[in-house]
Amino acid sequence: MTAYNAIVTFGSVSLGLSDVRPSSKPSTLKTNLGQTFIEHDIPMRNLKDTVLSVNGVITGLSRTSAQTVAQAIEIDRTALEALEDGDKHAYDDGRHSGNFVIAPSTLIFEDTANNMPGEPQKFTMELIQWQ
């Protein structure tokens, strides 16, 4: 059995992985209409789509020598938010690899008034396999 990686890649963003809960659902036809993700049921289709509930943390893994940790965290957060565009993106966590889309309105950051610049940012999201 393959173990999950501590660091996952989604699109061009590297993220810290806290927890992944996989499940499956009947496969659908997926389309992107103007940054809106739409699923269509296909009766009698004998495929399943993998659904991943992901808990992770942004720690600024994209940091360059010219950036502070706080800047790198903000860049990575912005890049992850940009992937909530209704389109498929490559995902690899060591166990699941393929094209996935962020389910609408499921990317949630655990922001509080006490968050300090440069502090890792926790998030949750649900990814749906796009096949």
C-alpha cells in the first residue's frame, strides 16, 4: 500500500498535507462554463469518481531567497485560491494521482483575527476526480 506524501502538488502549488479522506460517487460528465463547475448525471455509467476531502496547511513551500516566509505563504494561498476556477488541475498525493477539480465553495481557510503574517494557513477543500 502506498503512503501519502507529506507534501502534495495541486496544479502548480505545493501544499502540506494533514489529512485525506477518500470516498467515491457515481461518475458524472463534467464541464466548466465560465469558471463554473457543472456536473451532469449519466445514467447507466459504470464508473466511479474519487472524491477527496483534504485538510492541509500552506507554509510557503514556494519561497525563494528574495521572499519572506509571509510573502511566500500569501503567494501560495493566492495560487490555491486561483485554482478554484471550475477547471481540472493535476493532483498527486502519493496515493491519488490525476486531474481533480475543487468542488464549488469547499475551499475554506481557517482564518481568525489572531492570524499573524508568516503563520501557516490551514485549509480544507473537497476535490472531485475529473475523468
